[in-house]
Amino acid sequence: MSEKTDPKAPHPAPMYILLILAICLCAYLFWKFLIIPLHRKKQSQAQAAASNNNRTTAFPEAAHLTDSHTNPLPDTRNESVPRPRFTAIPAVRVQDPEGDYDDSFAIEYEDPERVRRYVAEENRISRLPPFNQDDCGNGSEFPEVPYANKPIEALPLIGLIGTKSNLQLGLAKMSSMGKWLTIDNSYIELHEARTSLLDRKLEDCVQVKRDGEAACDELMEQVVHNLCIKYPHHFSTKTKQRRKHVRNELASAEYSLTRPFDCHPLALCVRLAVEDFSVFVKDDFTLQWYLQASATLFPAGWTVFNYIGKSLSAIINNVNGPMPLWADLPVVFDFIRTPQTLFMRKSTFIQTRNIETPLFSSLFIQRPADFFSGNIYSLLPINLYIRYEHQTFRMLPRTGAIVMSTRTELKKLTELDGRREKEELMGEIWGWDQEEATFKGRDLWIRAVRSWCEGREVWHDDRTVMSPGDLTTVGGN
């Protein structure tokens, strides 16, 4: 009689599933805690052995040491395959008084002197300080990283013998930051000329390096704050669509002060003010000042693109286009030690201008030769203009960069009516050194300027300009 199956008996399938899970768990633990650690241990030992084999000393023969106690340094002449020998082995004095090691055990070997040399060399190597290999080479792989190509010397202290004062450099210390930026009756005319240059020659006027971005952001904040405080009827800030904007009432324009900007922060500065801005950042390694950003719309005989990113020494001594007018800037920067310090000075140029030429073209001069357009016949007092550059120097509080702002002013030479103004102009002209006089072309226009300021008559033709006093007359009174 067949047995009956109990319908209430448990099914064996769940037991098989649990058994399979237990086997998988054991296999996983075995793999993780036994196989993998053992593999890693063998791999690390292999790497250590490889690095040990790569280690060399002044005695390559030490790599052939055997376990023989009688001769750890076997003679290579007894080997069937000769090993390469190094003839340039440095001489090591075993009797070094500073040696604190014991080499008396060397007498137990067949060649004690070789053992002593080996021990002395190992002892010398053990005293060497650890170092990390530096494979930067000559710096060609890192062109943007500045490097010192001259010995870095300590800067002279202000006040020592031979150090120029701020008055000798033509610097006047301002009492407050309120005199930093200026808005006058010529703002509209200059603003239109600057807008035309920014629309046509933006890359020729504005250049910013990566190391100057932070300083440009801070400069924008300082310019907006100064203009809004000093000229509240012309400049103001407001929030528009949850973004802060600055409003220029004189030009009926608005610009965003938060990202995304309507234009670069440095370009915004020259759109609001009539000054040009050059930002110099000091490198912590070379201790030199670098022109990291510049917005120069009215250059006086120089090109921004040629000098951007270079140090002051490289700019001043540039073979292709030196800048003698900046030769004293390193000394000027020494006087600017706090963000509350503001210095101002004035530089004078003489240039010609065609009335039919737009103002922006007359002020945008990238070569010294462009100060004088046309032939030498145009170098008459009626055609000459005095170009004043009012420069201010200040330090930004957050980034520590120094900003040189330049406000350009044109004035006709014939408008100098006062005797005092003429004497001051001639005194400044004769006070230039030879490099500055050559850069500004003094030999070309000096006779015409003297004729107006000193009341002399001028002879002129297509080749020369001179006064009667410069001619030699035979038989004349």
C-alpha cells in the first residue's frame, strides 16, 4: 500500500536557496579577505624589489654581493662573464673624523679595503638630505609661470642716501581719494571718442591676463563706488531684475555689476570714466611688478599688446620698443604702501592735429612718430597741441595691485597766453633727459614751441624749421 504525502510538510526549495546563498557568501568573503590581500601583498613586494634594483650608488659592484661570509664582494676576474666596471670612482676617506660608524668587521673579509670603501659610501649617502626630483627643466613647458632671470636683491629703504623723494619724481600726494577720478565739461566729447575706439579697436585698447582678472573685478567696484559718491547726479546704482546695475546719466547707459556682465569689468571702467587704467600685479616669486591688465584708449606712443603680461624691467628695456617714460615706476610704486595713499603727477607731450581728423584718431597714438602727421611744414605754433597726461597711482585694498590711471587733455599751444604758463612749459621741456626727449620728438618741434613761448620769429620750409637767432649772418649787425 503506497504511502500518502502529508500536504502540510514544508517544501525543500527554500532550504536549497539558503544553501546557495551561504555558499556564495563564503566564496565572496574568501575572495575579498584572502585572495585579494595576498595578491596585493605579492604586487607590493614585486614593486619594492624593482625599485630596489633601480637604486644605484657610486659602486655598482655592490649590486653583485653574495651571501658568502668569506667574501661579500667577489672578484669579478673569477667570473666567466665579465661585468662592466666604472673607472671614475670617487675617493672616499674612511678615516673621516666625523664618521660615527664601526668598520672593524671588514678585517673578517678577504678584501677589507673594498668593504671599508663600500661602507663609507653607504654612510655618506645615508647622510644626504631627502629631496623630490624636480623635472621642470628650463621652464619652457610652463610659459605662463614667471621665473627669476636675475638675482633678486632686497629693495632699498625709502629715505636712504641716493633715494629719490616723491617731489623729485614729480609726485604730489593727494589728501583724499576724492581726487582720483574727474568729470568735467569735456566728458561728453571724450566719452564719444572712447566709445568709438571701444567699438572699433577693442582688442587694441583692452588686454587682460588671467592673473589680472581679480584685480579688474575689484577695480570695477572701486570706480563705481567713487563715481557714485563723488557725482551722485550723474552716476547711481540700482537693482534691475534682481541684478545690480550702474546708471550713467551723462551717456544714458546702464551696465550690469554682477555676472554675466554686459562687458568686461575693465572695459566697464573705461566706459564710465574718462581715465585709462593699467593694472600692475606683484609676483611673489620674482618680486617684480607685471602689467597684467590694461585699458588704454589714448596711448601716448606705445602699444598695449606689446607690453601686456611682461614685467616692468622687460618693458623698460624692451629691444624693439622700450618705454623710457616708465623707467621710474618701480621707485614710484615703493611710495604706495597702503590703499589710502594716492599720488598724482603730470606728463607733457607735443603733437600735431588736423582739425578734420576725428578726436579719437588724434588721441589714439601707438607710435612716437604718429605724434606728428604730415610734413615738417605743419610744425607751426598754430598747428601744435599740448597733450597733458594726468597720472594717478593707488593700491587696491583686496588684491594689493597698483592701478595707474591716466586722464588725457588736449590744449592748443596758442592758448598759452600767460607768461607763467609758457615759462613752466619750457622749464619742463628742458628738464627731460635725452631718452625722454628723443621719445617725445623734442628736436622736431622745439624751435616752433620756443618761437611762441619766447616770442621768436620762425623761418620754415619743407625741410627745416629754425629761428633767425640760429642763423649765422656774415657782415650783419
